[in-house]
Amino acid sequence: MRAMQTLILKPGRDKSMRRRHPWVFSGAVKQVQGAPAPGETIEIRSADGQFLALAAYSPASQIVARVWAWEKRTIDSAFFREKLLQAAARRQSLLGAASTDAVRLVHGESDGLPGIIADRYGETAVVQLLSAGAERWREEIADALLEFPGLVRVWERSDADVRVLEGLMPRTGLLRGTAATAPLTISEHGLKFLVGLETGHKTGFYLDQRDNRLRLRGLAAGRNVLDCFCYSGGFALNALAGGAKSVSAVDSSAEAIALGRRNAELNGLAQPEWIEADVFHQQRKFRDQGRSFDLVVLDPPKFAPTAAHVEKAARAYKDINLLAFRLLAPGGILMTYSCSGGIDAGLLHKIIAGAALDAGVDARIEDWLHAASDHPVALNFPEGEYLKGLICRVA
Ligand code: SAH
């Protein structure tokens, strides 16, 4: 057998590994011994030669290695099967629950499977392979998913932008099983949603907001609701289900709104006022028209994918939140989110506080919101805490 290829860290650059952070940045590398191929399993060693971890090598990326294991073991199909079973066990209560048939099965680094996302939509698994290591084990991962009870097909949506950083081309399509004959539909807290399997965002649906959509349902009765960045109507339809007086829903994607219309039909709900527009423009239009709302949801896309974008992103978050505060009637509620890895809960709090101040409203935080529990955050991987939200009520 060929000797394991080894990445040696610079002196003093083993600290984050010792805290079990699963990434090796290229700047920390002293030397790579041998010529490992992209995705190949390598040993990570400290400058003085101590074994630290087994990791997948990704020479094209700033994140040059991602850890599979902190101990010496074989990385093979059995490894992926074992990790998937562990991830499923963590979600046992959700998988057995009647509240939904759509669950995130694998949440990347936080499940010890860097670069791998897998969502279960009924009988269909949708997988995203986002790193060279994930790509290397594509077939084994697909096989492991297909063995999962109740799954009959695996669909690939490896078309996220981050693939480029790993030197990988986008790839989508059926990976295992036969294509479904009917459009893919899931159920969440009694509402049905179509999944944009082939061309929808991410894996086709935003599972991370499941609990928060239900939360909104409980706040919506009798209110005029504005859902900004509505995608396929997740919040908007929950507002209707919760007895909202009126619902307006804004998204810049015609395809998202088309899905939203079909979702409203599917549930026998009235159609919200769908508005295909840029939220930044639409909020100003509402302001100029003198329209106001009793509840505004802001669930924008990632404005700051990394720390480098934070300043510009902070201005964008402040802008939409300031306008949202201005659009709120007295006693109104703002439900606001950031899914930017570069913006932590403390910074989001500051941005929202600044927005309220500049909007001239007196508001208080009633709750802090997070992604649903099938999107866990490993304690050794703070980057996993990407989704944060606040419920604010104005005086
Ligand atoms: N709340 C949704 C998910 C929102 S995802 C749910 O629960 O399912 C973010 C959405 O913002 C996407 O649908 C995207 O099309 C939309 N979007 C991105 N930039 C936008 C902009 N400037 N104006 C309006 N919509 C935008």
C-alpha cells in the first residue's frame, strides 16, 4: 500500500486543529508531501510531526483540507454509511414526526461531513457536494443515501457557487433511482409545498426556516403581512394559514413566484398579492405610496458569504430593516433574518438597532431565532451558525 500523503502545518499553526476546527487554510501549510490528487485523503500533522487528523485535500481552495476524522481510520464507503446513520439518529424525533416529511439529513461540517449537504423530501434525497473531498466520494455517498429507509432516489444539486472555489464544475441530475413522475411535493406543519428540484434555490426548498414559518403563523392573525424575499411563499402562506387579513409577497425571481402561486393553489388558500420586484425598490415604492403593514418578514439571501463582504452587507441589511421599520404600523412586528456566515448574532443586533434608531421607531426584541434543529451547529464549528433572526415589536 502507498504511504499516506501528508500535509504539515507551519509551527504554531496547529492551534485551530487542536480545538477541532475542521478546516486547514492554505496560509497555515508548511509543506505537502507527495502529490495528493484533489479530494484524496491525507494526514494532517503539526510542524513537529504529530498526527492531528485525516482530511480531504483540496489544492484549488483557500480551505486546502477539510477533516474527515480526528483519529486514524479508513475513509471508505463504510465511513460514509456510519456518518449518515449518526446524522439520521440525531434527527430521529423529526424523522418520526407527523409535522413534516422534509428533513435535512446531513448538514456538512456540523455532521462531521464537510462539504456534504443532503435534504430528504419524502422519498427523494437531494444532495449537494460542495468540496473536492465530497466530490471524490460522490458514488459512495449516493449509495449510502439510497440505503436510507424510505428513500428511493438521489438527486444531485451540486450547482452552488462555492463549487468554483474548489475548482469544481456545477453538476445536477438524477444520481440514483428513477425520476419521479409527479412534481415533488412536501408537507410542513399541515401545508404543502412544491420543491424546486431541478432549478429551485439550494436543494429546492429552505428547510432551515421550518420552525420560524410556524412561528409567523402564530403571529399573523388579523394582520396585514408583508413577506419580503418570499421565494415560493413559505412565510406568506403560513401567514394566510394563520388568519392574516392580507398578505403581500415580494421576490425578484419570476420562477419563485410561479412556484408560490402553485403552492397557494395546492393548499386551497387565497393568492397573496405577489409582487415580482427588487425588495430595495419595492419598499421605497410602498413608502412613497404611504402603505403600511402590521407584520413584515425580511428573509434576504446571503449578503455576506464571507467576512470580506461584511461592511457592504451590513449597509444592505440596515437599509432594508430601516425601511421595514418605517413601513410598520404602530404595534407592528418585524421578523428579520440574516443567513450570512460573516454576520454573527451580535452584529445583526447592532445593525437592527441602528436601523430602528434611524427610522425613529421605539422597538424591542421579543425573541432570537435560529435555524431548525435538523441544521445543528457543531460547537467546534461556529461558522455553522449561519441563520440568525430577531422578532422585534415597535411601540
Ligand atoms: N423565505 C423563503 C426563502 C427566501 S430565500 C422561504 O421561507 O422559503 C431568498 C429569496 O430572495 C430568493 O427567493 C431570491 O429570489 C430572493 N431575492 C434575492 N435578491 C432579491 C432582491 N434584491 N429583491 C427581491 N428578492 C430577492
